[in-house]
Amino acid sequence: MERVVITGMGVVTPLGNDVETFWNRLVAGESGISGIDTFDVSRQKAAIAGLVRNFDADGVIGRKEARRMDRFCQFAVAAAEQAAADANLKLDETDRERVGVYVGSGIGGLQTLIDNEALLLSKGPARVSPTLVPMMISNIAAAQISIRFGTYGPTLSPVTACSIGNTAIGEAFRLIRGGDADVVFAGGAEAAVTELSLASFGNATALSLRNDEPSRASRPFDAGRDGFVMAEGAGIVVLESLAHAQRRGARVLAEVIGYGASSDAYHMVATHPDGRGAYQAMRTALRSADIEPSDVDVISAHATSTQLGDLSETRAIKSLFGEEAYRIPVTANKSMTGHMLGAAGGVEAVALVQSLREGMIPPTINLEQPDPECDLDYVPHKARRAEPRIGISNSFGFGGHNAVIVLKKYEE
């Protein structure tokens, strides 16, 4: 089987629109959550989000092409451009039939749909855009990346809700490990902070209502957590077989060594109270990587800041790792970024790669009153210097989808 490595990374996030800015702010413990000023929130229950700021779609993609893309797709293409440049990937010198794109979105082009529905109702069918459907469908981000780079390999858009990024990376890992591709762009994108989705999540009592203190609203594992904070963005990595990366002299950032997926088979939106599916996905990932729980040095938690979700993930970690669970640092990136839904796994994979490379574990901010039932080492308040060799990243989604990847510091 082929060894699989990461050679390039790109992000668009509430903490910055490139890897360096994102990473520096994450390690500094800065929050990317703010009041929503992109539409009227006066009647909304929740009025805060992790918004992408200063994103120049025309400058990155070109005005003509950007106008044909929903915001989530713009994010995905921008992050893929970064990742390709970071990998120094010269596609003219690559067998494009063996280059794939595995990039998904949980909700797709929701704002495009909303805008065209408004046109239909106010001005009639003649004003509805002929590009409505190709702009809103979730697979269009993967398609646009493939079109932009001229890649002919497998193109897949997994829709596993908030576990999409890890599903995409994990399935791409399998594809390359099995010898069916040399290079795959993998990750997720989302731009679903809209009036409609905010109202729906708010009515479901899923969102934090700390509207007066946005930076303190996302508080995983804290006793006072009251829901997640919606966010947007994209995270894309370039995966390659080690042999292909070595042939072209690529810089290797980290190695992907394991992947596990499962289903809770429990509830439409709630996680299993005991974290059964999360436990199974983590266990499968460790088996895939052929490692023991004692080999894991850091866990990037899904940790959305919901009462049940954080507790069930903690229980799953304890079930799998036993006493080792109290040794392993558990970090919650969403305390700073908010929950980027389908983009979360890709962005958090980038953060985990950086942890392995830089020897630094980002903090979990806003952990002011730890939940007595969430009693692990969550790296509170400040980043921690460490030398992690192996880390796992958890992503779980509505419908009971669970996906876990295992990353390792690259060793020749």
C-alpha cells in the first residue's frame, strides 16, 4: 500500500484567509466571532457568527468566474489555489488523469437559492438565473476545482454534514493508498450564514445566544456553554502518495496514516449520549493506522460547544483511551473559529498539521467554568508548547455521521 502525505494546504476562515494568518491567530487564542453585519438580525434569536472578512473573490478567481459561483464555491476554489501553490504542484508536469478532487459542502449554495427565490416571487420566472442550479448544488465546488485545474481523476463531493472535511480527506487517503490516484485535493467549504439558516438553527435552540459578548460565545466543555456559533470558510489539503511527492521533490508537511468512519444510528440531529459512534470511528481510525491509544499525542476535538455534543465526545474519548485520556491534550479550535459546518474538518486538519510541524497545541478559549463531567485536559486559555508526533482529528455531523483521521509528523 502507498504511504499518503500532505504537501499543500489552503484555508479561508474567520481568523484569516491564508494558513499563516489563521495559524498565528489560532495559537494566540483570538476569537473570530463577531456580530453579524451582513444582513438584518434584529428579529433573530442569535445575532453572531464567525464571518470571513476581507475576502476578495474577484481578485483570487477573476470577476467573471466569481460571479458564477456561490460564496461557498468561491471559498473552496480560493483554498484549493492556496493549497496547489503551497504544494508547488505543477499540473502541466503531472498525469492529470491521476489527480482527483474530493471536496464537499453540507448545505451548498443556500444564498444563491434564497436570492433567486426572492426574484421569482418579486419579478417572475424570467428573472431567475439560468445558473441557479449549477451554482447551488453541493458538488459544484469539487467540479469547479477540477475544471480550474484541468484534472481528470475521480471527483467526489461527500455530503456527511459537519464531518465532510474528514470524510473527504479519509476517502482520498483510501484512494491514494490503494494506488488509484497520485494526487487528490481534499476538504470542505461552507457559506451558510444566512437569514434562513440562522432562523432555523435558532428555532432549534442549537445556537449560542451570547449576542452581547461574541468572542466569549463559543465555549466548548465549559459548564455555561449554550450552543454553537455558526461560521463559514473552507479548508483544502493536497494529498499525494509519498512516492509521487518524492519523485517531484515536494516538501512533505505531514503523513496521513489512518481513517475511521461510523454512524450513530440514533437521531436526526443529536449525537449518541454515550458517544458510541464517535468511539467506533476513533477505534477504527487507530486500527487503520496500526497504532495503540498510547501512541496518540493530541486530539483535535469536534467540540461544537453544545451541551450533549461536548459531553458525548468526552465520554467517547474516555471509553477508547481509558486512563490515557487524561494524559492526552484535547484542543477545540471551534472555540475561536465557531462551527464552519462542512468546512470544519478541512480547516481543523490544517491546524493539526501545523501542530505537528510547529510543536504547538492551540488553546481552548472561554473555558472558564469546566463542566465537571468534561474533565479532560482541554488546553485551556493558552497555547501549549509540546512535541506531538501523532494526532487525531474528530468530526461528527447531523444524521450521526462520524469521521476521524490520524495524522503523523513526517518521518522518512
